[in-house]
Amino acid sequence: MSDPIDSKDPSRRFNSAALALCRLLMRSMLIGLPIVCIPLSSLSKPVQANPVPVVIQTADARLEVMAGMNAPMLVSLSQPGGVAWHNDVSEGLPSSVDVDEAAISIHWSLKPELASVDSHRIAFVYESAQPHLRLHWEWEARADFGPIEHRILIENLGDKEIWIPLIDSLRLDWHRLPVEDLRHFYVEKGADSPSAQGTHLEAVSNSYRWIGRSSTYAHPEVGEAREIIPVEFVYAPGGQQAGWYAGIEFSGRTRITLERNGDTLQSRLGLNDELGPFRTRIEPHGSFETPTVFLGAFKRGIDGAGNQLRPWVRAVLNNPLTWKDPQYPVMVSNSWGSGMQVDEALALRMIADAKELGLEMFHLDAGWFRGVGDWYPDPHKFPHGLAFVADQAHKQGMRFGIWVDWSQAGVSISPGALNVRNPEVRDWLVNDVAPDWKPDEFKGQTIDLGIPAAQAYAAKEVKRIVGSYHLDMLEHDGYLVAQGCTRDDHPHAPPNHSTMRITHDSGFDFVRSSNSTDVSYHAVRSYYGIYEQLRREHPGLLLEICNDGGRMVDFGSAAHGDYFSITDTYDPLSNRRAFYDTSYALPPAMLESYIEKWPVPHLNNFLYMLRSGMMGWMTMMLDTTTWTPEQHDAARRAFALYKRELRPLIRDAQLYHVSDRPDGVHWDGMEYWNPAQKRGVLFAFRGNIAGESEHRFYLAGLDSTKNYNVHFEDGSAPDKKVLGSELMDSGIAVNLKDPLSSELVFLWEDAEKR
């Protein structure tokens, strides 16, 4: 039955549409979602003021959103029962698009009959009649805890190609701030080598301005800030240390901004258009989706936020099959300690020694292939092929994985090679190479995966590599996913040739131009597609994301890989710094430390080296066959302890940063505590300064009324029982007489058995 409303009266047409949306939302109340509908008598005002608030929430975050007639709006964010952050500005939907090189204004109208609301997802739908576009504004809670995700999807329902401008993934305009004193926290990537700072905690005073950037390959120019893991945290330092956080689930060129003006705090998350006005093409009946973002609320400071966000990443973004593997994170022996000189004999010798030590996977790093782009085993080094080596590892009960830069081309003319001189391959390159160009030893020119033919080649090649070489793990490295291209005829937007800059670096060309963000957008979507297909075909395959160590550490990669190489510098201090930083945002089991050969005059220095890389995913990047018998025995015991005690905590426990960031001079430490199992461990490291033989660590997460058994693994102090309040308020003292040494302090609630 239709409503008796005059369709020629604009105000009554608005009332009719709002009534339809109210009816849809009221039906949603039947499934328990909180809904409020404002009386229709209030709807005679301008349509930008939406009368229908809708709530979606998890145990940690409550969002109120509204669907105005011309634009939606995020109304507020809060923790259930906590402080609310109020947003007073409607979503800035695109006001125009380009059709046939002419700008066409867009007028969006709510389509209430297409809206969808349930206990886990809200989607408001808008349409433009000319050109005919449909916009989906969506919020989704994929877990019953943690943040809520948001995306915007635009469909081209017409028969003409359109070009759209930048659409922010999320716009926050907090007004009437609930607290005056605010702090902003963010974390750098460990790209190449962790910086001296790594983590940033800044006061958000009036006129505060900040921008953080992330991309597929952290490669800042001179004077540019280091790239960040794309998430920001804002909170009040007093009281419950409550606040909010927001992050981006995308590996392409993105940015986050934060700006304060008096009682207003603004943040923008999404694609980065700094190199030029962003524009991207939508083919007829095609679509464009903004990078998904997440928005959450927290208390108990940054570690409180991390102990909420990390389990959410595991539950929502990570591959569930990976976490069902009881050996995850896997203990690895890697061949790169011998560099490009690796061959079959060395690999087999390392596999045998790794098995004896209790390691679980052999990782054949660069040096096994015929040439860059020619991803077939060098017959002189590996006369029996890689499948033979893999099978030898499997016979030892170990896994086998390899390194490969599968999107980089070289000059090999062997069958199957990706050759820059091949006319088809040349069209895929991000830039033409000189006639005398040659690749580096293990790096070449990157192809643009955004080209359908290049994506199809890469998907087929990766499938061949995994199947032919009997892989359990595949690592990709280098500048794999393009974020710049000189071509005018690729699916991305053409560059502005007058402002385009090309940097030659390590065998590849790094292009910066007005189209760089669109290049990375298309390439990343294709990269995700390749790995999603690979997951379907090989569900148990482990995927390492390296990209020259920590250059592509982000939440989009976390959804398509299983672990990250978090830095390209592997000494104990760099490993602890990179872990300290990255573990604020991502699950420790995902965070790989490569342990390289390092001066170890004494056994306690040897354990210090090992433990600096054993707080997350541990990979030995050295030839263990060169160790002394004493070192072998110590390593064997350390690896057995990792399996028995440390790995369960790394997988499931909460994590607390119980010291300042490592500087190599003073003490530093990390605490794991599993409240369900009522047990944990303190990693304690002494720096190189003389006269600091003792340090007191203040633990967190314990029950102040309970007694805890404390055990010093190396016997640096006798075992004891300590009250939880003492461990947290007075701390626990660790004494180590030698610089550059370490201790593991295990603790468990008195009623529990170790």
C-alpha cells in the first residue's frame, strides 16, 4: 500500500523517503540493534540534518551514524559507558566527476529502499541521476570486540567512462572535545633500519598539524619524514587514559592527517594526493572502493589500545588457518648469512643442522635462481632442482620456503624469464630501461601489476613457483608493488610528464608523479587478487612480506600475508627497536626478526643475541654449522624453551612495553601476560653502559591481590613469591653483572602450576 503523499511537493518527498528509511530501521530493532527515529514533524528543515540516528557497536566501540537526504554523517564515537567524541560535519561526498573531459556536477539523493541495517553492518545508499552513480556508505563490525570498519563504494551505472576525484576513506571532525589535554601517538616503519626515535608521543595543542604517510615501499626522499604504520592513537594522558584510534587497511600510497583548531580536532584518512590531484577512472558498470579503514575506542593508554587492536587484527584480518597451526610462529633457519653463495650442498648441510637444533623450516634466500626475472634454479648451484631440496627438508619433518622478487624483470633470455627486452614485458614496465641497462644481483625493473595481462602473468608464475618447488612458504622482497609509472596507456591515470621525477635505485626505477597514488591503487588491488587466489589454491601456504625489510608493514598486508620482516638491519638492538615499535600495532607472532652473525665473546652475549630476536617470529639468518658445541647446546635449549614456554605467550598473551624504547645503552624490556592462563614472561636486556647492573621493571596486567611465583631462567636471582601489587607498584629488580646480557623472568599465579 502506497502512502498518500504528493510526489510533486519536495518537502513531502523528503518525508516519504525518511519514513521509508525509518520503517527499515525499525524492522532492524527486531534483531536487537538500537535505533532512534525522530518524529516526521521535524523533517521540514533542510535535508542535511538527518533525523534517524543508528547505532552499531562492539564491546569496545559504539558508533552513532545518520543518513541525511544528501549525505551521511558519523555522529559520535564512544566506549560503551565512556566519554563520547562528537562529529558535527556530514560526509563530503564527491560534488563533481569528469565525463568526456568535462566536469559534471553531482547531486546525491538517499535511496532508503536500498539501505541495509543489521546487528553487524549498516549500509546507506545514495544515487546520482546524471551521471548515473550509486554510492554505498558502509560500517561493519566483523568481531564482537575492537574497532568498526568503514568503506565507501561508488558504482558507475551509466554507459560512459567517468573520472572521480579523491574521496577520503574517513573524515573526523570532533567538536566540543571532551578533554582539553590530548596526546597523539604513532609508530614508524622499521624500513631499512629503525630510526633513533621510532615511536612518537606528541602533545595535541592548539594549531597542532601532522601528516603520516605509508606506501608499498617506504622510500622517503631527503628531508621527508619516515613512513608510518598507518594507524593513529589519540587519548587523554590523565585518568583512564581513554581515547580513540583509526587506521587504514591498504598497502598503497595513503596518508593520515591530524589537525587541532581550538575545540575542534580534525583527522583525514585515505589515499594520498600530495604529488598531484588524485583522479581515477571508473569504467561503465565498474566500481571504485576507498581503502577500508577502522575506527575504535580504548582506555588504559597505548598498551590498552594495542591489547585490543592486536587480537582484532588476528581475528578479523589474518588468515584463520595460519592461527590454527600450532607451530605458528614457525622457527626458521635462513641461508642469507652466506649471501648469494648458497648452493645445494650448503642448503642440505643447514637443513640437517637446523633439524638437530629443533628448528622447523628451512628458508632458501636469494641466490638460488638463474637470474633476476628468471625464477628457475641455477643448475650449477642446484643440479637436482629446488623440489629435491624441499623434499629433503620434508623428510626431516621440516618445512621449506624460498625468497623471490616475482614482479621484477631482468635480461635473461632463457625460456620463462621475465625479460625487459620482450615487447610485451616492456609495455608492463613502470619505465623504459636504457639499452645498456642490467639488473642488480637480485633486483630488477618492476612491472605494473595493475595491467590485467601483467597480473595474469604474475598469478600464473607464482602458482608455478609454489607448486613446482614444493613450497610451504613464499617470501616476496624488494620493490614488488609499483607506486609510480611513466605510462599513459595503463589502467591508472596518466602522469603529468612536466612534473614527473624518476629515481634510479638498486636496479629499479622509482617514479614520482601526479598519478603515483592511482598507480599504487591499481597495483595493490591486483597484488591482493594474486595472493587471494594463491590462498584459495594453497590454503596452508605461509606468506612472508619482506620488501627490503619493513617497508610494506601495514594492515592491508596483514590481511594478505602471514608475517613481516620488520627491518633490514639485524643486530640485536635493531631487532629489539623494530619489535618494540611494530608490536604496538600488530600481533607479535607476525613480527619477524632475522638474527644475524654478531660478536659473541661469551655465552651470555650469545643468549642476548638470540633473545633479541625471539620476542616474536624468530629466523636464524646465519650458518649455524659454524657455532661452537657450547653455543649449539645453548641454542638447542633456548629453542626448546621457545616452543614450550615462549611461543604460547607470543601467540595469545597481552603485551606491555615496560621500559623506554631500546637504545643499546640502558636497560629495556617487554612483558607478556596471559590473563586466561595466568602466566607470563619478562624479557629483560641490559645495555652497554657500565655501572647499571640492576634495573627495576614495573609490570602490568596482573591482579594486585594475587601472589605470583617468579622464576629467573638463568638463575640471576633465586625464585620467589611476590604480591601482584608489589610487582606493579614497586617493580621487580633484575641484576646482570655483564653488559649486553639478558634474562627471562617467568611468572605465574600462585594457584597455577608452571
